[in-house]
Amino acid sequence: ESVQAQLEKTQIVAPFSGTITRMDAKVGAIVSPSNPQISLISDGVFQIQAYVPEVDIAAISIGNTASSSLDAYGPTVSFAARVIAIDPGVTMTGGVATYKTTLEFLKSDPRIKSGMTADIIITASQKPNVISVPLGAIFDKNGQKTAQILKDGEDRVDVPVGIGTAPSIGNVEVLAGLKDGDVLILNPDTTR
């Protein structure tokens, strides 16, 4: 039993199945635990590590869905992912407080390779059937948020609007005043 126990200590077993990508170990060599000799890539689903700025992290939760594009395939090819972990501790990245966020692709895809660069869009929340307009199309007129629409194809008409949330992408939610089909003036004449 003692010999069997010693023999079992001579085998290295990977904690997951995968493909060996680097093998520096030599038969009979003595290595230290801090000096990696073998690299292994999992056969499972790949993950993405992103550093989310402090101003955005409060809106993100574990389980949020995301879409990802890989530089190798361009912005038109999208891969679905979801947030699986958010580090509780801050990481300073270029002088900005960020939080390491781990996303996992929803399914395995042979096009995804280790080390690829990804652009991600995390969906923090969704609101169906919302009118969203560029923030620059809304202006103040006599203390009231206002938009200009094109009436009868030629007249600019000021319309008071009620606005809701304004996400960081530059659009604002319109709760009242505009309806589907209105032609919005993106460069309103605010001097009228």
C-alpha cells in the first residue's frame, strides 16, 4: 500500500479534460511547483475576462446576458455569453477603478480560440416597447423638456416630452409626448 501511494504521487492528473498546448517537462527532470511545465486548454466552453469601470459595475449582475464579437471575425459575427462572476475587489486599470468580470460563452464554438480579443455588450436590463431618442434631440424650453418633430413634412413643431432613464450610450427614454412614427428633428432649432 505504501508503494502504491508513492506511485500515485508520481502521476500528474489535470483537473479538467482538454488539449495540451505546451510541454516543457522532460522525463526525470525535477521541477518546482512554482515553475509551470505544461499548459492545457479546456475542451469546455471558453470564458472572457473584462474589466468593467466602477461607474458601470452597479448595473451588472451575475446572470446578465451579453453579446460578444471577436476581432478575428469582425463586428457582424456575434457570440452569446453571460456574466458568471464579478470580483468583489477593485483593480486599478490605467488609473481607473475597475472590477474584473468573467463571462462565459453560452455554447462551445470551434471558431473561438484561446487568447482572442473580444468586444462585449452586457445587457443590464431590458425595456420592451420604449421610444428612445438621442439625448441631443431633447432641449429645455421654459423649464420643460422639449423635442421638435416634423409636422406635415415641412413644419417644425415643439412638443413637450416626459423623459425617463438616460443610459450612458447617449440616448434617453421618452415616456410621453412622442409616438411611434413621429419624425424627430435631430438638430432642433432651440431659438424659436
